Amino acid sequence: MSGNVSSPGATVVSRVLAVLYAFDNGHRRLGVTDLARRADLPVPTVHRLLRELVAGEALTRDAEGRYAIGRRLWDVGMLAPEQTELQQVASPFLSDIHAATRATVHLAVRDGTEVLYLDRLSGRASVPVVSRAGSRLPLHATGVGKVLLAHAPAQLREDYLAAVLRRPTVHTITHPERLGRQLAAVRREGYATTEDEMTLGACSIAVPITRATSGGEQEVVAALGIVVPTLKRERTRLLAALQVAARGIGRSLP
Amino acid sequence: MSGNVSSPGATVVSRVLAVLYAFDNGHRRLGVTDLARRADLPVPTVHRLLRELVAGEALTRDAEGRYAIGRRLWDVGMLAPEQTELQQVASPFLSDIHAATRATVHLAVRDGTEVLYLDRLSGRASVPVVSRAGSRLPLHATGVGKVLLAHAPAQLREDYLAAVLRRPTVHTITHPERLGRQLAAVRREGYATTEDEMTLGACSIAVPITRATSGGEQEVVAALGIVVPTLKRERTRLLAALQVAARGIGRSLP
């Protein structure tokens, strides 16, 4: 064991994870120097780990010497039960909604104080959106996010409203009292909407997906949403499609 | 370093990978004893690795003491450029085909001598299929597989035809000469079909997705296919939809 001057007590396992976690959406291909900086590890240590991770097919190395996540880690990631079981159960329902509406359809869960998109279905005729499977967005600026925030534990919701909130557009609602009233309406009415709050020209409507707990209560485990250019006149029809699908998914969950 | 009696020269990195690779589709949740057996490592070694992998949020541990792939490895897996870049480019085209046909749509690549499904779109009205994203099936028994086998390197194709081939149904074509003639027809005609060869009651039609190489040639990088109850009368229409989408995907590839 050698080399990690910045955190001498770190184990090999934590160093391996630091190298893997150095990749993100904006950094899918990284050279050894960038990897060492992002993982906060010395270059020789990273070199040694990279050699073994490539030999084990966890990473790939391209002709320019840049490293990327390899097929075997893609395989492994697909086995995460929390993310993929829900995604697999929901998938045919998302297809049905998309086929009926041609709109972008989202399946999302709350990950701390962000929306995590588990799946997205989008045709070429759909309105452009910033999300994709695996991406994260602020809870208060998206339809699925408002559903998840409305049903989050009360303490988390209070802390969230007390923080300074990002404003992706001028229409994003960040005033704590106004947002709080909206979240109460989401709980009461069973759905959330946004208008130009995440992206200009995009509106959304979303509903919760619930599952019965062992105690017999309904708990919100995910949100199902749809993004369209405008909600005018379409709201009732879209809401009905979402509610039918959300109930279907909830019933099908293991 | 201690404990790995079965392979004393193995490094910590290779042991970490052995633990991660011990999970598969049929084994998404594993106890420590099963993990140790599947990873071919002593139980105390696996215990120590598991503790660190859970602390690093790579794995989760449930109330029954079973381990599973966690959200951060799901995140990492989604960053694999080879798999997800193609999947993301193809996704809107798959949605369009599904919306137009309501059939199951597949995006697949060749992984050695198997078909690897990168994406699958399937509504509740679609014919049931055995594939899902991340799953693997024999090349010779599926439409996308025949396309990928037809365009595989000649040596791989010869070796494949010389091997004893699996017969998922009584209709699976395994006779080397008959299959070889069919693959030549796939190259000549630009598409492949199956009838009840993977699953009874399911037919498929598939086309190659090509990309221009730096040398200006077209190379087959993936296959796009559709599964329907019957191809009768639908063949021309489905083939046209697939060919338009495959060309669109090929043009959009980075």
C-alpha cells in the first residue's frame, strides 16, 4: 500500500471507487492526469489502478490514452434492483403513454434533494427536454420533482424550502410560501404541473406512483410525468393517461 | 494483504471486481456466503470488501443481510460510452417505430458470440419477448442476431457455424449450411427475419445500423429489429420503418 499522500488511511477499495466516481456525464472519457486530480489521488497510484481495472474489463482505454467506463460495469450497473426493477415494471406503461401522446414521458425518483430520472421516452416529434435517464434536476422546477417533493418527509421539505433555490428560468417558482402552497395543492389534488419552469416552451404534468407498505399504507415511490409544449385543453386527457398508468405500475411492483 | 487462499497472487482490485461480477440477472441479491462462493474468495475477505463497498455506496445491504448493486454503480454504468451513446442516439427513433407499430423494438450489438440488447421498447399490447436491456441471446435465433452474425468477421462466423448451436424452439435453424445460406441472403438483401425461432408465436425482422469508418467504408455497428406475432403482409411496411430509422441513427452517430 503506497502513494496516497492526500489521504494516507484510504484503502484500495476506496481508491478504486474514487477512480470510478471520477467519471460523470460531462466527463465520460478522461486521461490519467484528469482522473488523478478528480479522484484526489497521486498519478502513479491511479496508473496502477487503471492498469488493473482495464485488465478486468471494468474500464476501457482508447487510442488516445483516455479511459472510460467499460461494458462489464455497464452490465453490473444494470443489475441495481432499486433502479432497474422499477424501470422494467414501468417500461411498457411508458411506451403506451408515449405511443398515445407522442410526448416525452418520464419516470423519476427522489435522490436526496434532486430528481433522478430512471427512464425517459421521447420521439423526434416530442418537445426538447434537458433530462435523460441517469440525469438529475432540481425538485422544485420539474413536474415529477414537485410530486416527489410534495410527498417527501416533512423535515426534508421544510429544509428544502428554506434553502436558496436555483432558477433555471424566470418562471421557476422559488418563493418559499408560494412553492409550499403549491406542494400542498399537489398532495390534495394528486398531480403537479409546471409551465416554462425548467425549460422555456416546455410544460409538464406528473402524478405519484404509490405502493402499499407492509403496514397497509400507500407510500410514494416514484413519479410519472409527461412534457408537452402546452397543457391547454390537454390537461384532462394527459392526466387520465398518467393516472391509469401510475396505478398499473403501482399494482405491478413486486 | 491476506485471505485469498484460492488465488494468492490476486490483487485487491481483482477481488473487488470478482465480488461485483458475482452478481448477474438471476442473482441480483446475494448473501455473503453465496458471494464468496461465486467470487471464489474466502468469506472473511468478502466480508471486509463488502463493508467497504457498502460504505462507498457501491453496494446496498438489505434487512435480511443480502447485498445488491447500489445507485452509485448504476450511475457509473450509465456512463459507459460504447453502450449508452448509441442507445441515446437511437432512443427517439425506437420511440417513433414503437409509436407507429406498437410492436416491441430492439437495439442490439454483438458481444462475442451473443446478441447484447442495449435497449428494448415494448408496450403492453406487444407480443411477449424474452429479451430485455442488458440481456444476451444466441446470435442465430434472433433477427438482430442474424444481422450481426451475417456482418461479423468471416472467421468468427465460420467458427460459430462449426459449433453445436442451441435450439430454443423446434424452429431454430441450426444446420450449418442452411444457416450459412441464410446469412448470405441477409448480407445480400439487407435484412434478416425469424419465425418462431427464439420464442413460439414471435416473428422478427431486423436491419443493420452502419457507420462510415475513417477509411470511408460502411461498417455494421448495431442492429435494429422489431418483434411481431406474424410478418404476413406487414413485412414491407415494417422493413421500410426499420430502414428509415436505421439510416437516421447511422447519420446521427458521433
